[in-house]
Amino acid sequence: MDIIHLLPDSVANQIAAGEVIQRPASCLKELVENSLDAGATRVQVIVRDAGRTLLQVIDDGIGMSEMDARLAFERHATSKIREAQDLFSLRTMGFRGEALASICAVAQVEMTTRRKEDETGTLIEIHGSDVVRQEPCACPVGTNIKVSNLFFNVPVRRKFLKTDQTELRNLLTEFYHIVLVYPKVAFTFVHNDEIILELPAGTEKQRIEAVFGNPKKNVYTSAFVEVKTETELVSIRGFVIKPENATKRAEQYFFVNGRYMRHPYFLKAVQTAYSGMLTADYQPSFFIYFDIAPESIDVNIHPTKTEIKFADEQTIFQILMASVREALGKFSLAPTIDFDTQGNINIPLPTDAPVSRPQLTVDTSYNPFHTRGAIYPDRAPKNWESLYDGLSETRDLEISTPRETAIPDAEHAPIWQYGGKYILMPSEEGLMLINQHRAHTAVLYAQFMEQLGNAQGAMQQLLFPEVISLPQDDMILMEQLQPDLRAIGFDLEQLSPDSYSIQGVPAQLAQQSPVPTLQHILTQVRDRNADTRQEWREQIALTLAQNAAIPYGKTLTETEMREIVEKLFALPQFRRTSDGKTIVSLMTDEEINKRF
Ligand code: ADP
Ligand code: MG
């Protein structure tokens, strides 16, 4: 008996949908891209419950005929390419003809559509790939598609969705990617009956301002300089932030031929152009638009991936870096010092370096034994910082090395500071070298976590409240983090739909400007994809600890040193930071004796 049979379309579509439609945001992306491909000049997005209950997209594009309205939901039904060759000259966002088929396999879809030349439009209703209704209807020119109860028939997917706030942020992220390349199209985004974004048609710059700033004030875009380069290979235009306006929460966008892309390699090019101009932890914001012959890029990759391959990446890297450099040099204070062009970029910036401390005197590669190493190169211990690692790497070893013997008496043992960076203290086995910033960070982290746990953060009222303005996706994030930010001592009040006033800060951070600190928290939460209360707390505690910890270069009194060390030794895990960096390193007696 033959055992192979073809899957019914509805099943095949559901399987395909798993690839194309992973969450409400991917559904939104497909729908809006279709509207743009249909030449819409106005696109309205209406969302309910972060897209779980409803995702609706209304456009004034070319619409569909009665026949096309039905065909659009078939797999591999597309009006955009006819043959494989067309793939190489793609100028539309969609081309696979999979999106609508996938969406209608996992949701209840109702669409009305009408072409200009038709008097009546078509209404079609499809539930999980079954057409339940198709009839003529009266409707405006364009397409209005309503996707209800996404994943109603795929409970696993439904369960897999994150909190409403997270899904809403994902929706906005996708939305930003699109609206930033279609400034001439007007967009609105409505969530639960509230207008979240209203974007009139305009220039790229106006669109950026409308999304991230405030179109009435134009403050946001005035922090940027323009980039513009035309070469035979590629044309690059856009905006890059003036170094002095860089923030800890950067907006970094690349677009190619009207499509958002992620490109870590080109990101390096931009960062390299900024090297030497930014304080640690500060990131350049940029909006860079590439135009390139479609045949020299490959977008025919996975539908949900945003990576794009270029034929000539090295050359574009160089062109990009030079254009950004030139833009920065032309418009802003080009640094007069001759900075190393290889710069920061090959040596990753220490993520726990102090913030809001513009003097960049920290030499993270500083090796106190350097001179000696130069004289007796064969004797210089390589990786001296990790000498202690073997002992602390595994739990077993921790246990077999009783803490009592490993820890010196922090109250009485001799103690010194070295190089503005390390605390030295003899122990039974040798000389302990303690990284002062990391040690203090670890101590504060534990304190902040405890305060978050019992909501006992100490608050310091600000004499002059500060204002933090945020794009919509960050406003949502702030709302999520509010309870914990309050618990730790921030006193925040929403001022307007896109800003908060900061009236109080955690006492430990009273010396610092709260805006970069909050931006830093938002960046961390976002970059780590923190999505549970516990993860948010960890990121908040870590960021605050890093910001409040004593920096490198600070001279410490003996009392200060003893206090840090004592608290450090009291932690259950004090040799390494939570992200695995060495806090305490030991030069064993043997190591020291060998030197002589
Ligand atoms: P693709 O966009 O890859 O062609 P889709 O499944 O997204 O595949 O859409 C299938 C077809 O339906 C499109 O090629 C287009 O002809 C038609 N279509 C979809 N959405 C719209 C719309 N909003 N306006 C006009 N036509 C549309
Ligand atoms: Mg499409």
C-alpha cells in the first residue's frame, strides 16, 4: 500500500504560517508591506490587545478585483513576480505570495477591497483557510483587512506570545522599520482606541522627528548631521548623531532599497567612525539609507530575517565609514587629537565602565607588570588576571577550597590601592588583586536586588525635576518597569504621552544625571530581551550598580577600601561578576617567589 499523500492546503498553510507569522508583529509587517506594495498613500493600523484580538490595516492602494481577492489567499499567489528572473530586480516588499495564505490559516480574516475602476467592491471572510463568505460590497477604493483572534486554532502559538506590552513593543518596532522608509506615506497607529502615532506625509527627516522626537519642536533631529555620499557602487544618505548628543539608548537603523536591515558589520563601520569621540556606554544613533542596484544584494532569504547580504561588503564598509567620518568632521567638533583609527572598536568597550564621567583616562588594558614584562619578557606572567581563575572556575573547587582559608580578614589585613584601579590585600595563599569597580558593582547589585525584593529603595528627592522624553516603544517599556523603578527609589510621573518627569532618584545615584541612567536601563532591558519581572529587576539592579559604583581612577581611603572588601567577601559569590568577569584575582606565593 502506498503511504505518501499530499497534505490538504489548510494543513500546509498552517505549517508555512509557522515560518512567516510568528507573532502579531510579523502579521502587521506583512499587511502593511502589502499596502505599500499596492501604492497606498495613507495606511491606518488598528490594533486591539497588542494584536491578539485584532490587527486591522486600512489602505487607499490599488485594491483587488473580485477574482484577485480570492486568489490573494492562495499559497504562492502573487502579483509581484512572474518568473525566477524577477527576483533579481525586486522593488516591492513582498514577493513570495505566502503572507496572506499563512495569515488566513491561523486567524479569522475579513477583507473588503475595491479597485478604482470597479463600482462595487468585494468582501471575503476566511476562517482558518476556509472561505466562509464572499460577496460584493460597497467600500472605498483600497483594501481593508481585519485579522481577528490570531492563532485561534494554534493554542501553542498563542501561549508562546509574551505580555501585551512586549507584543505591542514588537508591533511598534516592526512599524518603525517600515514608516521610516516611507516618509511620503501617511500612517496612523491606534491601539485599544488610543492614537499612539500619527505620522503625516513628509521628508525622511520629518518622519524621524515624528517618530522619535516632537514635530513641533524639531529638537530630536537637530542633534544629527547629514550623511550623503554617491559612488558608482552605492549611494548612502541619512543622519548620524553628533557625538556630543549620543545617548545610552541609541536608535540605530540601516535601510537598503526601502527595506530595514540589520547589519552588524556595517554597524562596526559606523562605530569605527565614531571611535575616540564617545564616552564608554554611549552609542551613536543613526538612520542610514543605502541605495544599491537590486542585483547586488540578496534579500531572498528567510522571510522573517532582516539580515541582507551584499556582494561587496568590504568596499561598502570603507565607503560608509568614510562618509560618517566626513559628516562628523564637517559639522561638529572634530577631535583635534589624533585618535587611533583602529580605536575602541577592536577592543570592546568595557560594559561596566563608569558612566557620565567624560574624562576617559581609563586604560582598561593597563597591566601593572608591564615594565617588568618588558625587561624580562619571558618571565612576565601571561594573563596574570586569570591566575586565580582555575580556583574559582568550578563549584567543586570552590567547595574544596574552604572560604575561611581563602578570605583574608578584611578588617585587619594590610590593604593598599594600586593604579587607581585595584585593591591589594595579602591572603594566606598570596596577594589578592581586587578590581575596585567590579567589586563595588557586585556589592551594590546585591543591595539593589534586595531593595527591589522588599521595595525598600532609598529615594532622594530632586531639587529640580528632570524630564525624559521617549519614543513610544520605550514609553511602553517604562510603564512595565514603573513598579520596580519606584521600588528602587525613582519617583516618576508621566508628563505627556511621550515623557516622564523624574522627581526623585535612588539615593545612591543622587550625584548623577538620572536621564542617561534611565536610558541605560531601558537599553539593557531591551538588549537582554528581559521579559519577566525577575529579569527586569536584574537588569535594573545591574545598571544602577554599574552607574553608582566607584569608577576606576578614584583614589580610595583605607576605610572605603575595607568597607568594599568586607561587603564583597560577604557575598555568596564574590570572585566573579554575574556575567563572569573576574573581580578577585590571586597572585600565589609561588608565582611571586618565581619572580626572584
Ligand atoms: P506577496 O506580497 O508576497 O505577493 P501576499 O500573500 O502578501 O504575497 O499577497 C498576495 C497578493 O495579494 C499580492 O501579490 C497582491 O497582489 C495582493 N494583495 C495583498 N494585499 C493587498 C493590498 N493591501 N492591496 C492590494 N493588493 C493586495
Ligand atoms: Mg506581501
